[in-house]
Amino acid sequence: MAYRIQKDKCISCGACASQCPVGAISEGDGAYEIDPNVCIECGACAAICPVEAPIQD
Ligand code: SF4
Ligand code: SF4
């Protein structure tokens, strides 16, 4: 399953988007978002996130 970002935790720092190797993360309304059709489940976003917002869905 793809990763997803918990909207209530994300502080929109943008760190995950620059780490994602496939460009699956973009800035959404109030939080960053992962395109589940693009995510390859590498876990880089979860590793870099300061607030542990990305989780495996
Ligand atoms: Fe991108 Fe990897 Fe996070 Fe998926 S798990 S959104 S591929 S950084
Ligand atoms: Fe949100 Fe975490 Fe990504 Fe920062 S690294 S934009 S807090 S999900």
C-alpha cells in the first residue's frame, strides 16, 4: 500500500517533497499530499518528516 500523509499532523514544511525519488508529493490545501498511484513505498518521506505525518496506508 502507498504512503499517505496525515493531514492533521503535517505542518507543510516541504521536506518530504524534496526527498521523494518519484515526485509523488505535492503541496495541497493545508497539508502536503501523496499521489498513491505514483508512490513506490520507499519510506523516505516518513524518515525525513519531523512530525511523523506520513504513514503506510
Ligand atoms: Fe515518495 Fe517514498 Fe514517500 Fe512514496 S514513500 S511518497 S515514493 S518518499
Ligand atoms: Fe508535512 Fe512531514 Fe512532509 Fe513536512 S515532511 S510537508 S510535515 S508530511
